[in-house]
Amino acid sequence: MDSSRLLEAIIENAIDGIITIDPHGIVESINPAALVLFGYTAEEVIGNNISMLMPEPDRSSHDRYIETYEQTGHKKIIGIGREVRGLKKDGSTFPFRLSVSEVFYKNGKIFTGVVHDLTKEKQAEDELKRHALELEIKVRERTKDLIKLVSELERAKADVSVSLEKEKELNQLKSRFVSMASHEFRTPLSSVQLSASLIDRYVEKSEYAPIEKHTARIKGSVQLLNTILNDFLSLEKLEAGVVVVNKTEANIVQLGEEIAEEMQLICKKNQHIVYQHTGESSNFYVDPNLLKNSIINLVSNAIKYSGEDTFIEFSTEIDDDNLIVTVKDNGIGIPAEEQVNLFEPFFRANNTGNIPGTGLGLNIVKRYVGLMGGEMEYWSEVNQGAIFKMSFTQL
């Protein structure tokens, strides 16, 4: 087989399309693979300008490319190769890789183009891009879900932490309650039991002075137990959220005088409660029961923590739309380093010694004042007494 026939066989059986054109762009030959790609017969292509196989804008520019190369020698495609689109007979286009070479043949030259169909590669590339985009979307969605899940976990962790902290506080309160209750209940009950036993002895001897002394002690112990139980009941209602504020126009002066008279009965020897009101008006819109309980609690503390032969100053002041209630004593005071815990339930300062108390009073007062929309201030110094001030604004 001679070389020309061998070359012809190779071209005819090549997988890629092979097309040759003359310097004017006229197709001289086209192999079967190219014909299949473009959908033409050889007769329909050979003798026509190669631009028939090109879509715009390459169709209109092709001849100018050849002419420019002939004049300037500048190569845009020849020997370089590039990705272009081909125009099929049915009008559709497809991507292919075009490699053009210049061949000198029989005192002339032709241009040979090798056409490698990129349709499947492009489809695979598009499919890969589509999958990549879908994956990116899924990753973005999963990332959002993960962020949401992490956020929910953080919230759950915070909730659990808060719950554990509250449980810890509750356990501490229970422990403090058990400790306090076992001590505070035992002391007055022991006094009641002892005094009752001693009364029996004095009755037999008709000694009435000691009997009076012990009945007073019994009354005081019962009063203390009653105070403790009232504190527990008030705390329980506050914790249950069932305390309702019922504001009404109350006579503050009348309320103050009643409290001063009642509390004077439980004062120590030569303790005196001094009540004073300032302001032209005596009426104020407030919950009288919660206010009375708050004042009684503060005055009761002043009595407990002050000695005999002392004055307890209790005052009210109404100025325009403001009510200020102040209770002042000259008692043992509160250590500065412990004042940060002053309003915690069951808290008692370390200088209270054997003075009875639940450590609930100030916590209850502060919460009552808050429910009524008021504010509470205090000042205290060891052995210099304490001042507690409740302020309310009439809306």
C-alpha cells in the first residue's frame, strides 16, 4: 500500500473529524467522522465555504481571519487550537476542540482542521457543575441546620445550667431552712415547756409574780412561733406567685398609728416607737395589707436588734405623688461585708448571736415592695443601727 492510500485510509477511519480547505476557505475534503458530527453529506459540503459549518459571529469573520493571516502572518487559530462551536445542518450547535495546521502541498498550501467533539465532555462538566452546586446548596443547608442545632444545644445547655443552679440554690435553701427551723422552733418550744412546768410549781405555792413572769415568756415564745410561721407562709405564697397586689386609697397616718400601737406591745423594757408623719395629705394609692406587713417586719427587726432603753423611729412622708416610709433604729447594725447578702432568704448576719429570727423578713419585704412597684434603700453600720427606706410613686 503506497503512502497516499495509507494516509487516505487513516483520514477516512479517524475518530475525530478532519476537514481541509484552500486559502480561500473552500472545503476540499471532509472525512466521515466530520460528516456525522455536522449532519451533512460530502457533496453538500465540498466546494462550499467552510463558514457554512460555523454559527455567528465566527461565520462572518472567518474569511477575514484567513485574509489577515495571509497579509500579516499573524496566527489566531493556526497551530494554536481553541474551543469553538460548530453549526449542524439542523441548525443546532455543539462544542468542539479545533486544531488547525498549515500544509504545503504540490506548490500550494491547504489548511487542515481536526475537529474533536466536546459534547460529552461538556455534558459531564455541566453535570459536575450541577452536582457541585447541589452539593454546595446541601452543605449550606446542612450548615444552617448544624448552626441551628448547635444554637439549640447551647440554649439547652444554658437551660440545664440554670436549672442545675436553681436546684443547687433550692437545696441550699432547704438545708438552711432545716437548720434554721430546727433551732428556731426548738428554742421557743423549750421555753414554753420549761415555763409551763415552773408555773405548776408556783401555783402550788401561790407565788403569782413568778407565774406572771413565765406566762409572759410563754406569750413571747408563742408570738415568736407565730412570726416564724407567718414568714414561712408569706414566702410560700411569694414562691407560688399567688400574692396579688390590691391597691386602694389608704389612710397612711391611720395605718402608721395602728402599727406603732401594736408593735409597742412587744417592745423590750423602755423601748419606745416614735411615729411621725410629714405632708399635708394622709391618703395614698397603695396596697395597705402588703405595706402594713412590710412595715411590721421592719419595725419587728428594729425591736429585736436594738437594746433596752432605746428609741425606734418610724416615719411616713407624702410629697405630691411620692410616699416614703422610713424605719430607723440604733441597734447592732449589719457588717458591711455581709450586706451584699442582706435580702437573700434565710440570711442572718454573723453578729446576730442568739437573737431569734428566720432570715426571711427582709427578703419578703423587698419582694412586697417590688410587687407594689416601689424601691427599697438601706444604710447600716455595726453598732450604729440601721435605716430602711421604702419609696413609692403614685402613677
